[in-house]
Amino acid sequence: MVVANLRTSRIEISKQALANNIAVTMQTSHAKHMFLAVKANGYGHGLLTMAQAAVELGVYGLAVAVVDEGLALRQAGITIPIMILGYTEPQYAEILVQNNLIVNVVSLDWLNQAQGFLTGVAPLQASLAVDSGMNRLGMRNETEVLESIDFMSNHRNLFNWVGIMTHFATADSSDVAYFNKQLHRFNVIIKQLPYLPEMIHVANSGAAMYHADEVPTDYIRVGTVVYGWEPSGMELADGKNLKPAMNIKSALSYVKQLPSGEGISYSHIYETTENEWIGTVPLGYGDGIDRELTGYKILVGHEWCPIIGKIAMDQLMVKLPYQMPVGTEVTILGSNGSENIDIWDVAHYCHLEPWEFTNRLTERLPRILVD
């Protein structure tokens, strides 16, 4: 998709907010190394924008979901460690080696298949995935883990065992029963191993923030908390020490006064009831703005103005309290300096979670690192 740089609509990412959230996370979790999850276009914040910020802020490494994201980062000149969290087809093992990417090894069978594609010029950096109860990917028992370790030990020219991980499904919940079950399963396997790799990375945002005394945290693997979202939705903490990093900004592109009885946008779900000032904003569902936001109040300058009519692909309309000049700044999400539109309020208005809302934002919106 083309990035619309020659338009006022944009996403601003606050470097100060990210720095604050990184510091809070590192302090709370007692972590020594952070892998920041920048998968899925940086949770909507921009893959390269977030990678650039992470490097500048001293983050140890990056975590992505697919090989292509890792390759894009390497091609952009990012040199810090990059870990692939999702499934990678074994035939791409040598590409991982060539680009110094850490792979998530999900089974002994994967290692057997991958060896046929490795040249041995350099070993593949491998992190073993243990499925303790998320039930997506990974090895379910110590036998397969031990066999995988033996396999890599017998093929040291092809594999370098650098890590072992699991992923908690309920680390951000007040009900700790299933978390404890997963932790117990993982610990049982760990105790059976003849030795451990450098990285034991199990702490996602929830585990890092609420279970730092129960899990290894030398290496943490976090996303939501660094973007400024309290992982439990304020169930376990108020999140006041976190600062959301994303602001969505635009500006009025057209202003007109309409008499009573005029319909606004498609289907005329809104009609004027008096002489009304209407503003047009160059932003729509083609940018990932959810159509459920109709009726929600956003900031035009320092005035709270409702979105009216159906949100179109490229534009939306707002009801203005009076005539306002074209070019007046519009804040759809975040702060305008004195007022703030909270991501939780916006997302829940659309019946979404914050990371779902931002992940829908399309690449047409430029991502700009500010402050």
C-alpha cells in the first residue's frame, strides 16, 4: 500500500513515551535484556519506526512473527538480535542463518527437516519452544526437548542452542490457577535438562509486570506494556505509570454550513436538524479507522466534536460547534497538549482491545517518530 505522506493524516509515535515504558518495564521485571515485539507492523505503530526507536533507546533485541518481518528489519540496517516467534518453514533455515535471525524451534521433526537445508557455513541460532498450555506451537514433554538438545549437540556445525521459551496464556489475569499450571509444567521440563542455554525467555508483558518473582526475567519478551497499554486492562494495576505511545492526527480539509434536513455521508444515517457547521477530515476506514467510531467525540482544535454519518473509505465528517478554519488540527487518538483521547475508550467504543484497534491501522498512514 502507498504511504500517504502528502496528506495531513498521520500517526505520531512518542519516543519519550516509549522510553518511559521501557524503563518502567525493566525496573518492574528486574530484566537485564528486553526483546521488544514489533510484529504485525509494530502492533500498528510501524515496524521500522518501532525498530528505529528501539535501537535508539537501547533495547537489546526485537521479536517478530514471521521471517519476512525479520528480513525487512535486516534490509533496513537493523543489526541488534531478532527473534522469530511464529512458525518458520524448515526450508528457510539457511535464510535465517544468512540474516542472523533466531528461530523458534517447535519440534524435533523440524530440526530433522531443517538440517537438510543448512550448509554448515554458520550454525542456526535455535530457541526451543515448550508448549506448557498455550496449545499453539511447541514441544509438550521433556522427552522431545531432551532429544532435540541431543540432536543439536550432535550437529553443532548446523545448530547453536541459544534459548528455550514458553508462552503464558493468562499471565495478565487475577486468576493465577492456569498460569501456575503452565509454570509448573515448564519448570518440570527445565529441571530435567542437562544444561541450560543463555536465554530462558518466558516473560511476556503480563508475566514481566505481575510475576517477576516467579519466572526467569534476565530476558523478557514484551509488547503491549511498552506501547503504553496496561496488560491486564487495569485489573491488576492502574497503568498510570505507562504512557501510550500512539497519537493519530489529521486536520480539517473542508468546512461548510448546512441547513436543516441535509444528510451526511453514505445512507444518510445522520441528518442536520438546524443550521450546522460540518467539517471534513481526510481519514477513513481505508486507513483502518473503524466505522464503529461514528458518534464518538474527537478533538478538533480544543473542541470535542462528534463523528457524524458513516465513516467513508477516505474521509469522515464531524459536527463543529462553530465555523472553524480549514487546517485546524484534529486528534483522533492521544493528546493535543491539554486534552486526551484514551486508547482504551476508543477501542472499547468499537468493541475491541487497544492492540486490535491499532493493528487494523493501514500502512497508508505515515508513522512518524516524535519528541
